[in-house]
Amino acid sequence: MSKPTPRGSTSRSRLRAAPRPRRRGGATKISITVDSGVLLETRRLVRKTGATLSAHVTETLARELRRQRLQQVIAEYEAEHGEITEQELAEVRAQWQA
């Protein structure tokens, strides 16, 4: 196991998610390496929202998984039916607004 990076290091910072029960079988504590600038800015953002860093990271990862799944569904649909046209998108948008 590698040594922890000193707090405030400019090369790397470690982020540890605290264990907390979740709907799908609980949380798992992990250790990741994050760019120092990204971590600093994320901590500032999280502090303003009142959320925890762990909750923010979890939600961000979950959002990315949803985005990737949606991209997969779209790719599968387009493979079978052809590319989704602007007209089809406009029709769906009109239905949503109705």
C-alpha cells in the first residue's frame, strides 16, 4: 500500500469516502487520488451546498453512470432504427411540453 500524501500537497491529494448506509447494500470506503486543484474547488463547492464530500462524489459518480447508460440506450436504438433526427427530437419535446 502506498504512503498517504501529505495534506496540502500540490502533486496529489487523497479522498476517502466515509462509510454510510445506502439503499443498495451500503457504502464502501475507498481511497482515490485526485488532482489537488480539482479537490480544492470541489471542497469549496460542497461547503457552499452543505453536503458532504462523500455524498457529492457518490452523486457525481451515479450521475455519470446514468449518463453512460443513457448513451448506451441511444446507441442501441440508433443501431436498430437509424440516427434520431431533429424532427423526432422536436416531436418528443412538444409532447413533454404538452
